[in-house]
Amino acid sequence: MTTSKKLDAKIPSGPIQEMWDKHRFEMKLVNPANKRKYSAIVVGTGLAGGSAAASLAELGYRVEAFCIQDSARRAHSIAAQGGINAAKNYPNDGDSVWRLFYDTVKGGDYRSREANVYRLAQVSNSIIDQCVAQGIPFGRDYSGMLDNRSFGGAQVSRTFYARGQTGQQLLLGAYSAMMKEVGKDKIKLHVRKEMVDLVIINGKARGIIARDLVTGKITRHMADAVILATGGYGNAYYLSTNAMSSNGSAVYRAYKKGAFFANPCFTQIHPTCIPRHGESQSKLTLMSESLRNDGRVWVPKKTNDKRHPSQIPEEERDYYLERIYPSFGNLVPRDVASRNAKNQCDEDKGVGETGLAVNLDFRDAIKRDGLETVKAKYGNLFDMYERITDEDPYQVPMRIYPAIHYTMGGLWVDYNLMSTVEGLFILGEANFSDHGANRLGASALMQGLADGYFVIPYTLGNYFASNKFEAITTDDEAFVEAEKISNQLTDKLLAIKGKLTVDHFHKRLGEVMWEYVGMARNEAGLKKALKEIPKIREEFWQNVRIPGSGEELNIELEKACRVADFLELGELMARDALERVESCGGHFRDESQTDENEALRDDKKFAHVAAWEYKGEGKKPTKHLEELKFEYVPLSQRSYK
Amino acid sequence: MSSSKNMTLNLKVWRQKSKDAEGKMVDYQLKDVSPDSSFLEMMDQLNEELIAKGDDPVAFDHDCREGICGMCSLMINGRPHGPEDETTTCQLHMRKFSEGDTVVIEPFRARPFPVLRDLIIDRTALDTIMQAGGFVSVNTGNAAEASAVAICKCDSDLAMDAASCVGCGSCVAVCKNASAMLFVSAKVSQLALLPQGQVERRDRVLNMVKKMDELGFGNCTNEKECEAVCPKGIKITNIARLNREYMSAALF
């Protein structure tokens, strides 16, 4: 296997421990007085976008930030509950940068890029320092020092948390840093504005076309670089734990403009979500993985056992994770926990009305630590569970089932987080680089903030200092053309005036994705998905009904634009899954498993990043490979036994 | 899926085409609502029916549907976020309603929160208050080692209580003065309780309160309605702390 010429990851030479320091020294700097001459557009104000916008503005660059919500404080990073990893080793339990690096590469099932992951582990400690300085009230112990909890895929306690609202607190920290800069006019903030196209001039990303979601007006925005931090594309499945407006349109449209899409099939199913209630379900709610620290997962040993959990005696319960994986027990990585839950349900051992759930039981934790301790740790999560299900988890075990939660795939980036389009940088969940085929818990927050606070401020400066930027205006032909295409798209959608709603098509796509491109995939199913998705797409373009016009606040039009992209992106995900004939992390192919039903990698053929290049409407995209070399964490079969 | 548990509701919903258009209440009967649906899933169901009939769907704000992003709002039967204590609209479930109930659904109303369409309002005034001081002025890279300063768990926990604010604006919507005091006090308290917030303590409280006044929010007259409806249980002891902070900053 050789790496495609189009995919130069620009990994610095030398030992991995010194790469980032060496690179930082070698990168060019922009003189402080010259920084104000450069401008950047940041799309998305989650952890990655918010931290990037604030940090770049602090350095003196002119920043324009965009979000689709009514405020920069609402991005879906806010919903992360459990925590953020860092290699501080405060508990003195053997953690180090090297161990965090090692765990992340192994947890990602050897499909991430070692150099990027090492840097992530390296800057993790600075993130905690920065967040504490911003006044983020992390959990503390009675000595007043920072507390840590443990999380799946690690045998040390390295996770910092703010009750069950860590994502909220970290995001509000980044948001407050942004507000500080908005107040000083260093960031121009656009709320309720959605990027609809990327503008490339002379081979460089130089701006975006945006749609004002209140007035419908299409506007042009130019800059010297464009940063996308627009999150993942899990809503391709309709039901996921993503927020309702989370979407893949910004990255998909950048893909259509030449940014390669890497490993689109790498999606993560989270094992601890609240099972669906019925047809009107609009999204799924996740219960933090931290619950697996104290909750024990079990199903009845007998099949189709419909007894109330309290009537099932100890010897008739199967604590299957503890049984199969004695050393990690309930704390196995997410993909392993999810698949095992599915296996139990497939064997008719599932619980609840639908049989599509397993128990997560706190009985023993309450007995051991007392009700108050459990309440202090997980109170808000238990309340949330009770509100949704009308059952008291202090009395009855929670019922959980896996759901789509995160997408490890995303736009391909090099070591500097630049995509295959010059001047287009991708941060956070929107890029592909750090989590391989499976993300460990409490690592998404770490990556978002690492990219925004501690990577892009350096690499963007280097890009500015190393390039010449010719003067442009928003009257440039590329802007005019991109605006025209954006207007045509909305006009075309509004002109269909069909019979079925946007949600109807989104749900149908979601069903195909979950069934054939979900937790376990196989050749026949993926081929079926590749037939079904284009059919749904065709019908969508003939029969979708969008009331109203393009010159007003139009919630159906917003959704339709996003679903139109999911209907193409879903196909790309299925295609990538079909061609990766191995199991790794969250990508499980039925054809590729060990005798014990564990994911079986094929490192000879697939130790690579598959990066897809758009070739035009109706044409098969071209696959480019980046070979992955594991020089520091030797390739081995993951085992959590 | 129809089920015998499902109910029929009589909805009265505020419809307003745009910011400057005149609005009115419109009646809709909605059948077959599952008690397991969330309130917003009930609204989705209404919208699917309206679109099928050729009407415009009801525009409302929502995003995470997990009770944390603060995007959802709605006055439900005269109470922000509906009848359940410490519950956002997206986490309210239809099992709290009964067959045949009339449900009145309006936007949050306050002068600083203009209606943009139907139930969608503009809350950027809250961000503007934050820009006046809702932060610690520490630039990226300029932080000391995280464990350098120990913080009493009691203070840290109180700060966390205040920091839980989701910025939904229900405190403003319910207050007869349209005061944003609970919102402002939550941020002022969080940062006043922590050592990191000390340097800018005085300027922060003065600037945030000044901005709040400028934007047309009213003052607090101790009705405690904000505390009663806050979906995150933010206490008005924070307003007391805000007043103390303001007094000492203004006087000394």
C-alpha cells in the first residue's frame, strides 16, 4: 500500500515526543502588528469553533464566527455529560502523556494517525489549566483539589468533570472567551446564519456563502482562511443523540468543493442511551458513560424473561460484561459494550416492552456507597432518566440501548488540520484524525478544545505567514457563482411542492442507515443500502413538500437543505463501509470477526485512511489512501479481557 | 402508532408571520398524542399535520432536546416551560396532560425578546449582557497549573449551582418587570465565588448590571417567580449575592 500523492499528512520528522515542539519552532510566525491584516471565518461555535474563534481573536486576527443557533452558547458540545480526559496523573495511579496516547490509539483500534494523537495527549493538560483559569467549576474533593473519575477504555482515573454537565461548562467557558472578544469587536458574530457553500479563489478557500435563517437572505463573506468546526453527521440516521439541528451540510458542501472525506463509515454507537418509546420519537437521549463506573449491566439468563427485574434473583441474572471481560468489566470501550448489548437482545434476552434494551443496575452501588453518594454523583442523570421514562432508577434498573452518538469520520486533514483544500481547516468532530475507528469516552471534549485552543492558533499563523493573499472582493466571480448556485438550490426545493414532509424522507433514510449501515454491517446489507438510498433521494427531489418561501424564517426549508445532503452523505458512508472489508472499532463487518465475536482487523489491507474525492453528481467518488504507520503503539488485537 | 392511551388535545397557539406582523392565537385540535411523547414531539406531530394540510408549520426554537442547550422556550398554560418544576419544555412529557386538555402555547414575552416568528424569539440581549463582563479575561495559554489553587468544595459546588444556568430566558419571561436579575446573578455569583473571578469582580458586576438596564430589562422586586420557574433550579440567593456584590462595588 502506498499513500496517495494527494494526501501528504505533513507529519514532522523525528521522535514523536519532540514533533510538536520542533514543528512549533519551525513554523513561521506572523508579527504581532501584522496579525490584524489577516482574517479568518470560523463556522460553528461548539468547543472547537468557540475556542478557535476566541484564541485567534486574542492573537489579533480578525475573526468572523457563524452559528445556526440563536446564541453561540448552544452548540451540541453542550450536551456532553461525563467529562474530559487529561494526563495530569493527579490520582497518582500511573497516568502519563504516553499512556493517554497509547490508550487513545489502541481504543481507536489502530485507525488513527499516531502523530496527531500524541499531540492531543500532550496538550491535554494545558486544556485543564485553561478551563480552570476561566472559572469552570470542575468537581473537587474535600481538600479543594480537582477530582477525577474513570471512564471506558482506561485503567486510570483521568477524567475531569463538572457534575454531569461537563460539556456545558466547557462550552460556556469557550463561549465566555468568545463573548469577551465580541465585546471588544475582535470577533464579528453571526447567529442564526448557516453556511451553504464554500468559496474557493485561485485554489484557496477564501470565503463562504451563508443563509440568514431569519430573513432567508443569502450573503457573501470573505477571509484569508476558512475554519469549519461544524461537528459530526450522526443525524444521517435520523434518530441519534445529536441535537436536532446538528447536520453534515457544511462538511458535505466542502467535500463537493474538493475537500476529501475520510473514513465516512466510522460512526460510534453509544451503549448507554434511553431506548426509543415509539413512532413519534424525534431523537435519542444519552446517559453518560460514567454511569458504567457504578452501574452493572445485566440481562436475565433465561430468554424472553418478562419478569420485573426485582423478581429476578441474583443467580438468574447474567452480568455479561463482567463475565466476558473480567479485567475491564462494565468499563469496556463503547463499541464492545454496544455490540454485546445487541448480541444479548438478538438472543431474546433483551428487557422492556420492545425487548430492545438491557438493564443498568445501581442496586449494588447504592448498597455499597449509600443513596446520598450515588445521588451526588449521578443525581441529574437519574432525574433526566425519570423525566423521560417515568421510572425511578434508584428503585428499578435503568434500561439502556445503543444509539448513534458520534462520527469519527470527517474531512481529511493533515498534521496542521488543513484539508485537501488550501486554507480550509477542519476542527473537532468535523475532522477525522484523532479517534481512529472508535472514540474513547471523554475524548471528544479534549479533542475539540485541543484543536481550537492549542493547535489552530499556531498552524493558522504558519499558513498566513507562508502564503500570499491577493486582494479580493465579494464581487469576485467565485462569490457570484456560489451565491447563484445556493439560490438555485433553495428555489429548486421550494418548486417541488410535493406531498410528503422532509421528516418523512429523513426517517426513511434513517431506517435504511440503522438497518444496513448501523451497528453490524455486511456485504449484502450495504449493497442493499446503496440501492435504497438513491431511491429515497430521487423520491425526495420529486415529492417533498416545503411550505412558504425562501425569503422568510422557514423551518422546513432549513431541514430540507440538510436532509438533501444527508441523502448523499448516507450513500458515501455505505460505500466506504462496503469497501472496508474488515472490522475495526465502531465499524463491525459480520464477515470479519474472531471466534469470540470480536472485531477482527485486517491490518495488511486496511491499515489506512480511506479519503474520498468528489467527482461530480451521479459519478462514483475516487478513493485515496493514506497509509497508517504504527511505530510507537505496536499493532495488536485489542483485548479487554 | 395509535394506542388506547393516546389523547386528544385542544391547542391554542400564537401565530405571527414575522417580527413586524400582527399575531393572534389559533385553535388546533390534535388527536392521537402519545403520553410518552415529549412536548416538542407533540408539536412535531402538529406540524406534520399542518404541512400535510398545506398550512405553514408552527415555528419554535429547540435543539438538543435534552434540557441543556437552553434553546427551547414556550409559555405553556401561562408558565415558562410548562407545569413541571425544574424541567425545560423539551423534557416535559405529554403524560403530564390529560385527554381533552386545552393547552395554551405562547412565546416568551418581554420587551428585550422580540418575536421573530410564531414562537421563536430573539434573545441576543442575553449575549450582549455577557459581553459586558460574563467572563474571566484570561487569554489562551496564559493559565497557571490547574491544581495551583485549592478551592473549597463548598464554594466550588455553589459556583457550579449558579453555572448551571442554560440562558433560556424563562426568568425574564415570567417576571412582571421582565428582569434578567436571576440570569445576571448566576454568572456574577459563579465568578465571585471562585478565586479566578476576583480580579475583575467589581467591574464585572457594575458593567453587567448597567448593560442589563440599558437593554430594557427591569429590576428585581423579590417576587421569586424566576426561582419558581427556572428549569435548572437557580436560587434567588444568587440575586442577594448580586446585590451585595453591586453594593460593595458601587460604594467601596
